[in-house]
Amino acid sequence: MPTYASMDKAALNEEYQKLSAAYEEYKARGLSLNMARGKPGAEQLSLSNDMLNVITPETAFKTEDNPDVRNYGGLDGIIEAKRLFADILGVKPENIFVGGNSSLNLMFDTIACLMELGAGAEPWNKQGTIKFLCPSPGYDRHFGVTEYFGIEMIAVPMTAEGPDMDVVEKLVSEDASIKGIWCVPKYSNPQGITYSDETVRRFAALRPAAKDFRIIWDNAYVIHDITDTPDSLLNIFDELKKNGNEDLVFEFCSTSKITFPGAGIAAIAASENNLKLLSKRYNFQTIGYDKLNMLRHVLYFKNLEGVLAHMQKHRAILEPRFELVVNMLESELKESGVAKWTKPNGGYFVSVDVTEGTAKRVVALCKEAGVVLTGAGATYPYGKDPKDSNIRVAPTYPPIEELQIAMEVFCISAKLAAAEKLLNA
Amino acid sequence: MPTYASMDKAALNEEYQKLSAAYEEYKARGLSLNMARGKPGAEQLSLSNDMLNVITPETAFKTEDNPDVRNYGGLDGIIEAKRLFADILGVKPENIFVGGNSSLNLMFDTIACLMELGAGAEPWNKQGTIKFLCPSPGYDRHFGVTEYFGIEMIAVPMTAEGPDMDVVEKLVSEDASIKGIWCVPKYSNPQGITYSDETVRRFAALRPAAKDFRIIWDNAYVIHDITDTPDSLLNIFDELKKNGNEDLVFEFCSTSKITFPGAGIAAIAASENNLKLLSKRYNFQTIGYDKLNMLRHVLYFKNLEGVLAHMQKHRAILEPRFELVVNMLESELKESGVAKWTKPNGGYFVSVDVTEGTAKRVVALCKEAGVVLTGAGATYPYGKDPKDSNIRVAPTYPPIEELQIAMEVFCISAKLAAAEKLLNA
């Protein structure tokens, strides 16, 4: 079959009629399927159920640096949990702060801290208009945090190696009102791109005009590999040290997609200076986070090896799903030339660029047929995809037989919208 | 024995020599005791150990309003936990938001929300100098939050019925830059005073000059009775309703001193309008709090009766401690007339007013002898007690035999400092 773009009107019209008929058949089934959010499925959640009973009547509540984890105290987390995150991220335990159940919350609080206290300069909220760079497509909740705080967002294009560093370097060196950038350096949300060594090195060597510029390094998928050929990410803190630039980065990580999304533990890795800055706020904000849940994680995993073995179980569940999605895209959309997509080695998403100007229509068609996707545009600042092309597909939550059907609907919708557009051109 | 104030110098000097000798004996023992913070003791913590195993392999993770508490979602908490807090506070479940492990954190975030978004008027952080009323003596961490956000603090005297309402009414009706007040309405920190019905009614009927004025009603000790004659607090929301004033109050509560201080659950009770306001921030701040820990609490307690039965176990541990402290004060300090104190029916503290101008000296003497108390002045805004008189005694944490010794040191120190002062006058 030729690509849709190369078809003549009659042939395309015939194809359109076929697609419409197929689409109506799915619609008539009254489906209710969801590929919207990066939520683990039920089978994944059950992998960690044994963690819930790892604290027994015999458990000692005293840890190496805490007299009783059930009580108040220990603002920055127990040392055993710091060590676990330090090993996951390749940093030292003294550079780790362990918080509550949400790394998003830690990121939000970090931005709030910079707004209120600043980073060696005036508080961000006293500097008038300030800006953040937003590699796009990116994570909608990052953009939401920036927008909440009234920080202006500048989209930066993504390349196969990560954010376009020529653009990043130029912008941050010229404009001192640019105070930060959102990064998901491994298996980026939504494209599943891992930043190349050169990209990481260029980030670590940045010399921003704003002395209070900070990189938010959201390493959400640091050990979330799903194939035999996992990506490898350069350790940003090793590179920062070479540049005397350790204060440039706040790194985030959590067990939300390792144990339980609602009841994991989250952490920050940062320089001594940056941890000191954050503590100026945390000292007033709370007496400390849930150390019993930290203990639960530590007792359950024991060490990094334990965590990595656990991730293999997730992989066993996730790999077939990602294969299904990519195979469906290959078999259903390749010939027609109406879309491009990524084939990630890990993370939680497959990013699909449908025909320009049709993403909203595809999402609407899917919705009409009972398949909920992330809103079109959500992967761009202010929810505005300039090309109306990017759609984030989240294959993890639905049971695999539902995923198959949801993808059938998705592929038909992508083709239908493309044909419509060409016919109306 | 006559009071110190009525002794002649020779008699007082003789007394001083005796006290000094006794003090030196304690000092020589190299004690290391702590009555500084309102921390439950080890025996109290163990009361809730069974909660840690209440989730079993057979537990269903689906609750009435949540498909799986292990996963993301459910920003404001599970309905079962809302009901439990609603019953504790005497409000409706739809007026409850259940958060993480710290009500202090919820209060901090609420102030942050009002700073950033305001309450129907300009955001608080865009209004120049704003002020908070701080009934004093009060809770140092409340004052810390206000100070962190650069909110000016005005001390308001406490009476036996709660904050001096003549002062409160006058100030809030005259000054629109006064935006709020900190209240611990039951068994106040540190005095253990419960607001009288009239005080609660006057709070509920307040007509502040600032339309965006809010009362922070920290009901930390709502069911924390320790005697046969518990205090009773009028339900503020019932009174607010009578005045059409439901948006005036944010109420806070937690299980920190019911189950585990480090791993409880915390809640906000508020009007529909106020919950809507908070959600404008929470929607960006997090995907939700630890619902497994909410489930743990709900399964363990089942209902309000379960919680109240549990509180009786706390009482059995705490009552003898409070009796010991008050009896020591009676027997050691009454005759000399060097101090006054409260005898609370609940809460976590005994408040002692030592001879004016000697609180810092008493705390220092205790410290020198190995007994750590809350810093003198901590119970006042900016850490400044104008009379240098109030000391917060926290009897819950040390084992009871240590508490006895700590109180002996405290009483000798209080007398020694008073005698010193009189001799140097």
C-alpha cells in the first residue's frame, strides 16, 4: 500500500470509507479503556505486596542513626534508606534527602523553596518575570508546577540525544531571567529518550547567566529498563564535579514505580549547599517523613541488588506490553506513513507523532470510541503542541487484552484523522 | 516555710546554700534526661504495633471510592479515612481532606497556599506586610511557620478560657493586615487550656476587617484526655454555621499522638470553598498521599469507638506521669512561692511560670545538670518571652523513673534561680 500522502483522492476516499466502517464497529462495542497515565497495572502492584508485612513483632525500630523510627525526628530520612537511594543514583548517602511518597511533591517543594528563599541571590519570587526551559514533548506535571508558580515556560526541542543543547546553551547564557530547566534524563517522558553522554556533559558544564539557575534532574526511570539492551545514562554528579558545578543540579527519584505508586518513598540527591538550602524550608515545614515506610523498603530490598532483581519482575510484565504497542504501530501505521514513534528500552511511555494537525482529532476519536488517552498538547508547555502532533501512549495500566483493543482503536483513529485531513486539504 | 519573697536575706542565703549543695549533687551524677519535646514514649509507641500487620495477603486494596489504594490517585484521601476523621472532629466526611504523616506539614502548606493564591483577595504575598495573632504562650512550631513566611507576629495573652477575646476582636476588627490567628483550642500547647464555650462562640462570630482572615484551628489534642474529668470543646464548625462564617476556619488534626508520630495520617477539616481553594495547590503539588497508610489506620481502628478505646491505653500511661509532675511541683515549689503551673486534663504539656526573669536561668541550670528542657522563650513569638518566665515541661518521653529525677532537678533549679534573683536584687 502506498502512503496516504501519495494516494490520489479516489483511493484515499475508498480507504477513508473502510476506516470509518471499522471505527464505527469499535465504537459500537461500548469500550471503556484507558491509556492516559503512567500507572502501573494491578499485576505490577502485587509484586510488592510482601513488603507490607516485612515489619513484624520482632522488628527492631532502632536504626543506625535513629533511636526509634516510629517516633518524631530524623528530618532527612534514615541512613539505611539514604544508602539505598545513593546506590540507585550513584552518589554518596550524605548527598541524599529521603522524603515522603511523592517525588513530584519534593520537586514542587524545591521550586517553592527557590521561589521563597532563592539560591544565593534574591528569592525567585522577588525577581519579576522568571523563566524555565521545558524540553518538549515533556512531562505535563512538570509544566503544571512551573505554571502554578507563575514561571514563564520556554519550549526547547528534543533531539534523539536529549534536549537540543545548542538551544539550551544559547538561551541560558544570554538570559539571566531563565532560572531552570526540567529534565527527565533517562527514558524521558514521553519519548523514552536517554540523554547521550555528550548531552549530560554539556549540562554539567553549563555556565548560565543566572547564578541561581538550577537543573531539575527528574531521574524517574533510573532503573526502569524493559529490554535486553537497556540505555545507560552518564552520572551527572560525576560530571558536575569535574566542572566545579555541583550546585547546579537537584536530582529526584522515587520507588513509586518500583513498589507502590501511592505508598513509595522519594528522594533528592543534591550538593551539601543545596541540601542546606532545602533544610531551611523543611525545618519549618515538617518534623519528618514516614520513616516506618522507609524501614519497610529497606527491610524488603536489603540493597541495590534486591531492587534490581525486583525490577526484572516489572520488566517481565512490561516488555510484552511495549512490544505489543510498537508492533501494532509498525503493522498498522508504517505503510500509511501517517505517524512516527519511539521504541524505548525503558520508562513508561511510547511517544507517537501523528500527522501534523491531527493529534487533537485522534484523541477525540479515541475518546468517542471509549479509549482515553493523555490529552493532545499535554506534553507541551501550556498544553499547546504547536504542530498538534504528539500523543503520549501509556501501555502499562490496562490488562494486555484490553491494550490490544485500545491500540487497534488508536491506529484506526490515527489513520482516519490523517485521511480526513488529506481529503479536506 | 515562708515564701522566698518574704524571707530575710540571712534566711534566704541559708536556703540558697542548701539548694546549691543539693544541685551540685545532681550535677555530679552526670545525668542525661530530656523533657524538651512532646514526644510519646516507647511504651506508647508499642500500643500501635499491631497496626503494622493489619494489611495481610487477604486484604482487598479496593475501597469504597478507590479502585486500588496501592496505585496513584485519590488526591484527598480514601472515604473510609475521611469518615474516621469526620467522626473524631464532628464534621461531615465531605469536609475532610486526608494528607500525609504530618498536620504541621498540612498547616505549612495551607499558609503557603494562602501566600500564593490568597483567599478571595490578593495573594497574601502580594499585600506587603501582613500579620498573624499568636496567643502566647503557644506552640513554637506555629510561630516558626509564620516567621518563615515573613508574617509579622503579634502576641495575644492567654487567659484561663483561651486567648483574650477582647484583644482578638479589637485587633482583627481594626487592622486589615491581620490575616490569621494560631489556635490550639483543646489542651493548648503548652498550658493545657481548653477554650471555653464563650471563647469558641466569639471566634465563630468574628467579623475581621480582612475578608481573607483565617483561623488555624490546630485541634492536635482533640481526644487526648488523661483524667476522669476531661475538658469538652464546643464544635467550631457548628458555631460557624450559625454565623454564616464557615470559611473562617481551617481545622487540623492527626494520628501522630494516637498511632505513630512519624507514621500517622493527618487531616484538614474545612468548608467546601476552602477545600476548593486548597485543591488549586494540591492538584499541582502531588498525585496523592499514602493511601495504604490510611487503609492501615482504618482497618486497625474500624471506627471512632476503636480510636477512643485506644486513647484509654495512652491515658493509662500518661496520667501517672502528669500526676508525678504536678505533685512534684506542688510539694517542691508551692511553699516557696517561686512558680505557678497548670494542671491539665489532657494534652502533652505542663506549663510552668517560674519567677519572672529566671526562666532562661532555670533552663540553663537544668541543662548544666543534664536535663534538657524546651528553650526558655520558645513559647513566645520570635522566641522572646517578655517576662522570661514561661517554661514548657513535656512529661511524656522519658521513662517514669527518669522523669522523677528530671523533675527533682527542675524544682531545685527553679528555686535556686529565684533565690539568686532575690539575693541579687
